[in-house]
Amino acid sequence: MIAGRRDGLSLMSYQAPTTIMEKTTDNTGDGGLSELLPQDAFAAAQMDAWLFWEQYSHEPYVAVARFQMVYLGKPAQDIDPNLRKRGTAALDHLESRLAGARFLLGDDFSLADVALLAYTRLAHEGGFDLARLESVRRWIGESERRLGLSPVR
């Protein structure tokens, strides 16, 4: 995620723009993103934990396996088994959380859901089996509808 300003300055990563939006009181120019930020401090900390987890425990495995298959043309059997193992563990962690909650922060849709949705909804393109993850599939569908996205096939 990149947060830009009218003077041309920008911040990259999920955490930096989120922190700015959390500290902004008038929400001017945020494109409605502040609706994705929890008002409760504990929920905001949970959101940050999910954003950090996405960067260090999900994206490096799920997205990299997808990149190798989609853009480098590698067959599934040539993907590093460690990517497969850790990507599967990340998806299993999501399944565990979503089995007991509508969204990552419970009943509230947040920036954490948006961040995790991006690569999770495309995980099958990296050779991951989403068919076995009922709660993840439900969450993907509900998140796509919430964001007005067409379902991925």
C-alpha cells in the first residue's frame, strides 16, 4: 500500500499509511479508508498484528509460489517444498481464525482483511488447495462482495 500526499511525498508499506490515517482526525482525502480502521485501541493493535503477519508469514510464501507459477511458468512440482509447507501453514492459520469469526477482527471488516485478501484469493494460482479451507473461502467471497470485486475463478 502506498499513501501519497498532494506535495508528492509518499509512504510505502501497510503500517506507515495506517498509522497516518489513525492519527488523522478529519479523514480528508483518505478515500474512505478510515472506515477500515478500528476505533478501539485493542482492535487497532490486532489489525496491526495481522498486517505484520501478512508481510512476514503469508506473503513470502503464498505470493512467491504464485509468482513462480504464474510469471516464471514453473510447474507446481518444481516449487520449493518449503514455500509450499509454509504457505499451507499460513493458510491453515487463516482458516483457524476465520472458523470462529466473520472477519479477521471478528465482526468488523478492516484493512487487515483487505491486505490478506489480495494474495489469499489468488493462492490457488500458486498451487495451494483452497477447496479444503471452507472458512477462508467464505471469507474471500464475503470480502470480495464487500469491496465490489468480481470473484476470482
